[in-house]
Amino acid sequence: MPKSITRYRRVVDIFGGESDRDFKHAVARLSVLYEDLRIEINGLIAEELNALDETSPHLREIYFLRRSFGTLVEFGDALRDLDSTVEFQRIKTLAEPELRRLWEDSISFFRANERSLKDVRDNVGGHFGHGASKLALRNLGSEDVGSIEMEDQGSTGKVRLGFARTLAVAALVYSVKGNEEPDQKVSRLFDLALLAKQHAVGAVNFVIASYLVKKFS
């Protein structure tokens, strides 16, 4: 098992001060979004998450897939903000070409997929707003089936709304082109989210290697 090294610094020493504020804001934003994305992708691909699977693992997967697209849109914005700063341009010129390529590949990916990511994010809104509900009902297929499960415990019994997944999927895939079944479109979005996460890792690895590690030394 690989060894792990943990270093500590006051966070204000990393992000405080008045110099290079735009650069520091962008690095701070990217850092939080990266950890958000890690949670969402892990929640998406996990085989079992106990209490989170109370209604069904498939509903949990759709939840994290929806959330990941919101984070990926913000992540792309954060990359562009960081790339536009003078301080980061200086850091890039000093980086090894192979390391810099990670960053450039990530920038290119998020630029090329910006519209697709935003279309999916906009389908479900910040969470699942009124607009998402309207899209879901508009996009339902005549043969789409959902479920409701009720435990026989009177007024305190649990109710699991399995049909919520059907509604969430209908909104999520509204703008995904093609004649496939909804779950096939979900699979395409799943693959896009995983590929985007790989590019996010590459970008953050560049920031870590070229900036953050030095700040924690």
C-alpha cells in the first residue's frame, strides 16, 4: 500500500493577502469543486451506499449524475478564470511541457464540451426546480414505468417513490440527441461525466504540482 504524507499550513497563508487575488480566488474555487466532484463521482459509481440506497441504488446514481453536471459546469468556469490570470500564466511558462499538457488538455476538453455540459445542467436546474419538472413531464415516454413502495405501518410507515427516478431521468436526458431509450442516454451521460472527471484530475494535478505543493512545503 502506498505511503501517505499529510502536511499542514494555515489556510490564510495559502489564500490570504491582497496580492494575486483573482488567482487565489480561482485556486480556492477549483479546490472545493474538485472535492465536490470526487464525492459525486464516487457516489455515482459505488456499487452500494447503504442508507443512500434506501429507495434504490439506481435513484442514488441518477442523483449523483445530476449533481456532477452542475459541478462540472462550474469546474469549467473555474478553469477558465484561473487560466486568465497573470500569475497562472507565469506558472505555466515555468512548468514542464508534459505537466503543462495536462492543463491544456483539460482546458480543451471543457471548452469543447461546454455546451453539452450546460444543456444537461440546465435541464435539472440548480437541483430539480419547476423547469426541470416541466421538462420531465414533457419528455415522459408513453411506456415509462415507475413504482411506489409502502410499508404497512400505519401513518408512520415508510413510502419509497421509485417513480422519482423516471421523472429525474426524463428531465436529465431531455437535450441528449438520439433515438435511444432513456437509460441508454443516461449511460452516455455517465461516460461523459467520468471522462470529464479524468480531465478535472489532470488540471488539478497541474495546480497541485506547480503551485499547491510548494505552498505546503
